[in-house]
Amino acid sequence: MREFQRRQLLEIISSLHILHQESRDRLVKKDYATVQTALSDCQEAAIQMGEAIEKLAGVGMEAVSLLEQYCEKLYHVSIQLEEISGQKYYKMLESALIKAENEISHMAVKKEIVFLPYKASMWDSLESVYLAAKEDKNCDVYVVPIPYYDKLPGGSFGELHYEGDEYPKNIEITDYRMYHIEERHPDVIYIHNPYDEWNNVTCVPENYFSKNLRRFTDCLVYIPYFILEECEPEAQKKIDGFKHFCFLPGTIYAHKVIVQSEKMRQIYINEYMKEANPLGLPVDRKMLESKILGLGSPKLDKVQNTEKENLEIPDEWLKIIEKPDGTWKKIIFYNTSINTLLRYDEQVLKKMKSVFCTFEEHKDEIALLWRPHPLIPNTIRSMRPELWDAYQKLVDDYRKAGWGIYDDTADMDRAVVLSDAYYGDQSSVIYVYQKTGKPVMMQDVNRI
């Protein structure tokens, strides 16, 4: 049985208590017809509760037996209405109902937790929380990947995508078409997509917007899929570069927001209040301090818990990584980001061509692992359609050449753990990579 289901049963019992009082008063006035109707309603409610408990918790529950005893009291009272006083009538029914109420109040309940990722490549922002919840015997845990649309130029919806088959093998997936959130009302919902309709590149269906999910759970939890550059809460110039992340729909509508550190928590609180107050939102610092928690990012947990020896490396990658003598080349993780693409347009493509030429010259000693941001294709089609043909040709030429690795899988952490150094754009990946202690080098798009 779930907590919200037990709560519903107790709400029914509360209504029966009120019905006892009202029918007692009617009995004092000798309004027997109204009292009989009330007794019939009480019996019907008790029968329905008993059936619900057996369906939820199984047969043989003590609460069901006590509800049956309550029904017997209802029957005995109904056949002697003209002989008993209103007070005796009330005490008989109340004593039986209170016993059932106490038993239901102490019945064991399980918490239902559902994770709603949309991009498989962003699953690492939720995985360690999922694994911990899965270990709790008092929790029923579901991972329900949700679909998403491409955004076309002008904001209309394009193709619908679903990545439910791209998750790690140890993650049990539930089809979103089989999990009805409104009916199930999970105790906790975890999300990593904070944008709702604000995203210019992709969009989940409206029923999965955070403002709607909030209505179907007691606790909506938002964990960012990214990691931001750490800085002091007073470093406003740096904060201005990412402060928009602190006031997105996911942050606004979630009951809890989990961020990467205590310093970032203070930044989120400060920036949230700056945005919320002019809009007249009912917010105070004490509320935000209980809502926004600096508990760390599961993305870091994922990288730190992944051993290089346990990675599943595709055979086509190994052909590029291994030298003729069986030893490995140095592996460089080359990361290209959305922000850099949007800022520099065609210059980015020229830079990438230059990078590929340089690494191809050193392919006998270095293996380049190119992992563009998973949403770059969607972004180009939506926001830079004039670059699409040139970008697609760049990708095709790189893959056909066969001297470097092209990683478009959902597993970003494999690239981080497998590689020996990072080279590429400013990106949230850098802050994950730095935790490994391996070298990080930024590319200068204007140097070719």
C-alpha cells in the first residue's frame, strides 16, 4: 500500500465520523429514514475500503476484519433504531470505526519513486540516486524515460524521439505508455529537464512539464543534468554568465532542488530571489533554504564509481586505440559544445577541420575520441539550419576516414574514464573531468 492510498482511506473514515455525528442528531429527532440512508452509505464505504485494502495489501489483513466488524455494528444498529438512544448509537459505531482507523493508520506502506529522464546521455545526473533508492526495500522504484520533440525553426514541433532502449543494462526501464502518473500519484518524482516550454532545441510533451508533474506527486525533485563552474557566492560577474539556470521552470515548480555544492546552493537562492521578487512570487529565503539543497551531483558519483577496467569498449574503438604491439595510444577526449557553436557559427566548423587534420597526423600515437554534445544536431536544425549540410559532411568525412572515434552514445562517463586528457570547448563536462585529476586543455576557436 502507498502512503497516498492510506491517506485516501483515512479521509473516507474521517467522513464516516462526520456522518455518525449527523445521523446521531437525526436519530434524536426520530428521523429514521435519513438515519437508515446514512447507515447504508457507511456500509457501502466500509465494503469498498475493505476491497481496496485486499487489492493493495492482500487478503487476511486485520484492517479488513475490523471493517467487517464495523459493518456488523451498522447492521445491529439499523434493526434497533427505535430502541436505542442517539448517544448509544454514536458510541457503538465510533468504537468499531476507531479500531479499524487505528489499524489502517499503522499498516505498512511503501514509497513509490519514479525517475523521468528524457535524454539517455543525461541519465548519469540521476543514476546514483536511483541505485540508492533501489536498495531500499520500502521503495518501489521506476525509471520511465519520456519522449521528446525536436524544435523546428519558428518553435513548432518536429520529430518525436524516445531513447528508452539506450540506457545501461542494469537499469530496468518502464514504458511511459504503461505508467500513468496521474493515476499512480508517485510519492517522489525525479527530473533532470528544467525547461518545460522554454527550450529552443527540444521539448518534452506538455503533460511532463514540471508545472504539471507537481500536481501528481507529493515531492517533485529537480536535479540539474549539468555541472556549473564553482565560484564564490559574491563573484557576481561569473554568476551573471549562468544565473539563468537558477530560475527555470524546474527550479520554480519543484518541491526540492538538488545542486552540486553548498556554494552553488547559496548562488541559486540569491539569484532565485532576485528574479522572483519582481514577479510577485510568494517566496522567502527560509522557504528557499529548505527547498534548495547542496547535496552534490550524481554525475560526479557516476564518474568516481566507474572503473576503467570495467568499461565495455566497442571493437571498432579498440581497433583505433590499440597499437600494433598491443599497447594503447594516448586517448584525447575532444568535446564540442552547443554554446560555442551558437557563438561562432562557421568558425567552429573551420576549427574542427583544423583539429582533425592535426590529430590525423599523429594518429599512430594518439587516438582522438570526438564526442559532440548530443543535442548539437537538433540545435543546428532548429537554430542554425544554414550550417546543417556543412556540419553533416564534417561528421560523415570524419567517420568514413576511420582513424578517430566518433562517440554519439548515451554514455558520456565512458569517454571521461577511458580518455587520458580533455581538449575542447568550455563545457559543464570540464567540471566533471577535473575531478579525475587528468589534464584539461581549452581550444581557441579563433586559432587555426
